[in-house]
Amino acid sequence: MPCGVATLSARLPRAPLRAWATLSGADGDPGTVGAVERTLFDAEHEMFRDSVRSFIDKEVAPHTERWEKAGIVDRELFTRAGASGFLGMAVPEDLGGGGVEDFRYNVVIAEEVQRSGVNAAGLGWTLHNDICLPYFLTLTTPEQKERWLPGICSGELITAIAMTEPGIGSDLASMTTTAIRDGDDYVVNGSKTFITNGINADLVITAVKTDPSERHAGMSLLVLERGMEGFERGRNLEKVGMHSQDTAELFFTDVRVPVANRLGEEGSGFRSLVAKLPQERLSIAVTAVAQARQALDWTLEYVKERTAFGIPIGSFQNSRFRLAEMATEIEIAQTFTDRCVLALNEGRITAEEAAMAKWWCTELAKRVVDGCVQLHGGYGYMLEYPIARAYADVRITTIYGGTTEIMKEIIGRSLGV
Ligand SMILES: Cc1cc2nc3c(=O)[nH]c(=O)nc-3n(C[C@H](O)[C@H](O)[C@H](O)COP(=O)(O)OP(=O)(O)OC[C@H]3O[C@@H](n4cnc5c(N)ncnc54)[C@H](O)[C@@H]3O)c2cc1C
């Protein structure tokens, strides 16, 4: 299932370099957010950005209302993203990918998803690229790579990662889903919940206990595939926000999973998760900053137009101060996440840095979106305004991928306290 595209740059239409320093509210209309010039991207990324933006305008935005009502995106979102070169950018070309290991391309997608206000529809896409793909890229045997990576790049194989169970989330080592070796198979029993892409996924990286008598050392990662006997999907869960995103329960009853579907060594599951979680957390942080920036952009437009007491509401000193605070905090967060992205690219990001980025940026996004709702007045509570949807969507970001409290635990431990 090749993507049919040779290199990332060959896939991209030539377009002029955009200055990100003025993040626009609408094409050709330079917005006011973005006082600090960013040096993260080069011309290739900006060309990629233009292509992603056109793709979202054409293939995502027109469907989002329908997907929000359906509680799930069409699978075609993935195959179309794959055909356009927006999946598996880091996968070697001979396996159908873009052949470029550079997380800045993932950042561009996350930012464009937020810019277009299609947050929930974009989550499964970014989860597939930013969070699941690294496991398939680095923990797989050559045979597994051949089997899975081309489909992951083409979007025919949608991925998910299942760690959380009904009884445990933060305390992963207490998980109870077991995988007991029987010949060339593991027999898997248990359940997972809150799994992003849970309904659409074809390949689910599943954290299991291959040695239930151990905590961390007893964990392994198995890939469960759509159609395996005893692997059932539960409900597509109804959530406060993120409505286009399928978030599901998964049930396993005596599922026979070949040993050939194990990622890494038996007992190495926890170590693998710890190694990959910094990228997951940075991805959430990057999204959060873009989400805050977009909320502020929408709000700036609104407060210039809406009047009270005969003047635009943005002219009140309180409004200006609130907006100034938000703009400042966003720039500070952006500077830190950009630095973390470069550190990730160079393979030197630490768990603590990623935890700092995750908790700070998601708490910031929550604060900014809440402040923006306030500045919209009653309209901020109406779902026809994108800020209202952002308010519902942003709430989860301080919880999934590790809660703010767990992030502070990670950072606190590194301080020797
Ligand atoms: C929309 C959505 C999508 C999700 N997607 C996925 C997915 O794709 N894959 C997946 O595996 N999971 C997913 N999750 C699960 C998510 O990662 C967990 O909900 C999260 O890790 C928290 O776990 P929990 O819900 O069990 O809360 P708990 O662990 O029960 O925590 C409850 C509260 O206790 C606090 N707490 C727990 N331990 C400590 C401590 N040591 N110190 C201080 N406070 C603590 C927490 O911070 C939190 O405030 C998703 C969840 C949602 C809602």
C-alpha cells in the first residue's frame, strides 16, 4: 500500500514563504497575534503548511459539522491525508513515507488544524502521526515494518494506543489487562477505555501485563488488529467536547495475539512508553499553544467589532490588559515549545522538559480560551461561535496524555523532592 509519493518536497506544490510572525486571522489579513518572530521553520515547512491548509479547507472543514454530529470522522480522512503525503512523514520512502525525520512537519499540521478550528477532527490524525507512529517506527522488526508501515502511511491502517483501563489511568503499572503466553500466541484478556481512534483503529498498540506478578517490569506492548477473534469495540463515548473524535471502550476476551505482534522485548513495555511519552506530551503542548493562539485571534476580531457603551469592547482597559496578558503568555509558551521541538529533533528532549511543556501550555490554553469566552459575552457560550466549541474541546488537554498533577510529579521528582 505505497503512498505513491517519492519525497516530501516532491509532493509539495511550490509556494512563497509565509512569514509566521503575523499569524493571520484570514488569508491576506495579517492578524495581530505573534509579536515575536519565530525561527523554527524554513521554506520547506512553509510550503508544507500551505499544502496542509488547502487540504484542511477542502477535505476536513466541509465535513466537520457532520462529523461532530456523528461522533466520528470518516475513514477517508486518513486515506486522503495519506494520499496527500500528510501521514508518516518520518517513515522511510521505500515503506511509503516521506523519508524526513523532522517533527516540525508534525507541528505544522497541529497548527493548521487549530487555525482552521477543526480541532476534534484533527486529533485522530495527529495521534496517528505524532503518538502512535514512533512505536511502529522504532520498536518494530523488519517484518513488522513491511507489514504495517505502508498502510499507516497510506491511511488504510488507522492506529490507536490503549493504555488506560476503567480502573486505572495515571497509575499505569497497576493495569490488569493480561497477555499470557501460549505457544506462538499471547492470550489477551481485559479492557481499555477512553481510547482515541478507538472505533476507527485497525492497529491498537495495547499495553498488557505479560507477567501479572510484576508492576513496571511485567508490562509489554502488543499490536491488536481489527478482526481478531474476541477483540470487541464498546461504546463510542459521549464527551463534553471533541465530538468528531471517536473515543471508545475496547474489550478483549481470550484474544489470541501472535508473538509476532509484540513491539519490543517482553517486559519492556513500560520502558517503551516512558521513551515515547515525551513526544506525545510535546505534541499536546504544541497543539495547546496553537489552540490558545487561535482563540485569541478569533477574540481580537470579535472585540474590535462588538461595541458597548458606544465603543468597541476591546477598547476597555480591562479588555486590553486581558488580551495583552494572553498574547504575552502565548509568546512565552511558543518560545519554549519551539525550543522543545528542536530538542526532540536532536534526540535530547527530557521527560521533564516535555512534562513542563505539557502542563504549562495546556493550562495556559484552558485559561486563554476561558478568558476569550468571557470577552465574547453571551455569544461565547453559543456553539455557532468557534470559541464555544474550543471551550468544550480544550478542557481535556490538561487530563489526557498525563494529567497536570502527574506532569508536576515528574518534574518534582527531578528536583530531588
Ligand atoms: C477524550 C480522551 C481521550 C483519551 N485518549 C486516550 C488514548 O488514546 N489512550 C489512552 O490510553 N488513554 C486515553 N485517555 C485517558 C487519559 O490519558 C486518562 O484519563 C488520564 O491519564 C487520567 O487517568 P484517569 O482518567 O484514570 O484519572 P485518575 O488517574 O483516576 O486521576 C484522577 C485525578 O487524580 C489525580 N492523581 C492521580 N494520581 C495522582 C498523583 N500521584 N498525585 C497527584 N494527583 C494524582 C489526577 O491528576 C486526576 O486529577 C483519554 C481520555 C480522554 C478523556
